[in-house]
Amino acid sequence: MAWENINALCDIVRETGFAIHKYHRNGHLEKVYENALAHRLRKQGLRVEQQFPLTVYDEDGTVIGEYFADLFVEGCLIIELKACREIADEHIAQILGYLKSSRIETGLLINFGAAKFAIKKYLMTAATE
């Protein structure tokens, strides 16, 4: 069953991510933050899949490949993690591409690599014609 309130789920992830950043600070590899976030979210009873394969669809619904989400939470939230100095345009393009091609509506882009914790939510709604 998909999470009932996506905003509440995003709040849990945001608060948990901030606590991880406060404890571990910046300077670790991305995988360390991935493991920490997955561990702490699971401790809160959430279903978290690491390096989860998501199907990529073409516009007509044809399966054209797959990519691996850093974290996929509760079957409805893609989390893309970074451990870099700052978020770049290509990171934003990456999360938006993942949302569109996998047909998942909500994603979070989190950067643990800077001195200041950064998290941003992205939404992809189906276009109506």
C-alpha cells in the first residue's frame, strides 16, 4: 500500500536526513549516507529498498530499460543522494528524468556533502492531453 500522506513521509525523511548530517557531518562517501538513511528509516518502521531497480518507460508505455534508485521508500518515494560540494543542474535533471521515466510522482534530492544540509522535493505529475 502506498504511503497515505506523501508530505508526512517527506518530512520524516527530511528530519532523519538532517539528524544524520548533524551527527556524521559532511566528508563521507555517498554510500555511507545511503546506508545511514536506510538504516534510520527502517528503524522507524518504513519500508526502504536500496539500489532499487525501477523500470524506465517510453512515452507509449514500452519498457526501454531500468535504473537504480539510491533509495525507494514505501513504494512511492524516490530518493537520490549526493555527497558533493553543491547540487548542480545535472543532479536536478537526473531526479526529474528518473521521476518522469519511471512514472513515480515524488522524489527527494538530498546532498550530504556540503557543510549545510540540503534537501529538495520534486514532483512529476502526468501530463493531461
